[in-house]
Amino acid sequence: MALAGRVDRCVERSGSHLCVGLDPVGFATAVEAERHVVTVLEASLEHVCAVKPNVAFFEQHGSSGLAVLERLRGRVPGDRLYILDAKRGDIGSTAEAYARALFDVLGADAVTVNPLLGGEAVAPFLARPERGAFILARTSNPGAQEIFETALADGRHLTERIVELGLQWDPSGAVGFVVGATDPGAVASVRSQAPEAPLLLPGVGAQGGPLEAAVRAAAGGPTRRFLVNVSRGIAAAPEGPKRAAARLRAQIDEALAAASPA
């Protein structure tokens, strides 16, 4: 089963489109970081369909941080998608090493990948059955427009070319796209261009992405293969991660209901 099918399955089994991001910012040691992410994960797990650790916040602690990632894999049940947010992208042999580390050692179901080095940089992340890659098509940070909105000779933006290439690199469902919820127009554009591809939508919560508009845009195709990632908006929520995850899940459901034909 390709990534697209696995997204469908995890959404169906969990009844949720919410992905919890695990970004342990500001912790001096790997022990403190692990304590934090385990607390957030255990509190939110019943309300999410996917879990997305940001690899950088673990790597910064060296071998002890990587050991936390290895243990974290064992805490995520098989009916949840485990996405490692690493944004890797390099020449073929280096990309192969990255893929081995992320999939075979750290146990990712899917990874985030930078496509700017072309197809050879992405291919190793598409070579394993039932695994896949979310390709950066339009990120959620304010500076994203400097690159992704670059106009090409044919008048299209770079985002459109990335999506076109991503679908060519693997049309069978191993490719998804990262599109920031901070720009619902970009979400709608990518969904129109890739109506069946899984979409990973970061930027809701601390970055201010409008959840309802992003969900409506992502749900505008024949499938509802999308995951709304929230990190600080769950981990640092005043009501605690459990209630925050439940609230966000309900808001996504309400937005989906509103987007459905009467």
C-alpha cells in the first residue's frame, strides 16, 4: 500500500485528520526533550492520525537525541502515520544514506524532502514499499514566497513546477506535498493540480494559519487525503495538549462538514 493509501487508512482508523508535531524547543538535554515529547504524545494520541517529530530538535542533542527518536518510534502505534520532518535533499548517494537512516534506522513511514536538487534527490525516498515522501511545495514560513512564488519563463510559479515534477517522479501514490496552511490559496492551487495526492498542512496554531480555510481548500478534490499538522498549538496550549488536540480535531471535522455538498 502506497503512502496515499496509508493516509486514507490512518484517517479512517483514527477518525481524525490531525497530525501532532513534536518539536521539543528550548530543552537543555535529551532527557528533558524526551520527557516533553512523551507527555505531548500520550496526551494527544487518541485525537490524531499522524505523529511528526522534527528531526533537528533531536539531532541537536547528539547521539542521546537520536536515541530518543529511536525510542519514540516504539511509542507510535501502527495505525498512526509516523512522519519524520527532516527536509532532506542531496545528490543520489547522499540521499540514499539519508533514506536508510530515516526509514531503516529511525522507522519513518514518510519523510519530508526538499526537491530542489531534482529527481535523483527524491528517488531514494520513494523506493520502499508502503513508505513515501512529502515534497516541499510551498512552506508555511513568511519567507517562503521568496522562492516558491518565483515566476518561471512560462508564467507559472515554482510551486506549480514542483508539483508537476512530483507527480511525474511517482504517479502511484508515494508522493505527497507539504503546503503551508498559512496560504489557503496555495493549498487550493496544489489540490487542483494534484487532486489525489496526500497533503501535509503545517502552519496552524502558532504561525496563524487559518484552519477552516486550509481544510476547505485541501478537501476540494475527489479525496480527503490531508493532514493538518499542529505543533506548538498543541504542546503549549493553555488548556493542555489533550484538550487542545480534541478541540482541533473537532474544528477540522466542522470545517469538513461545512465543505461537504448539502
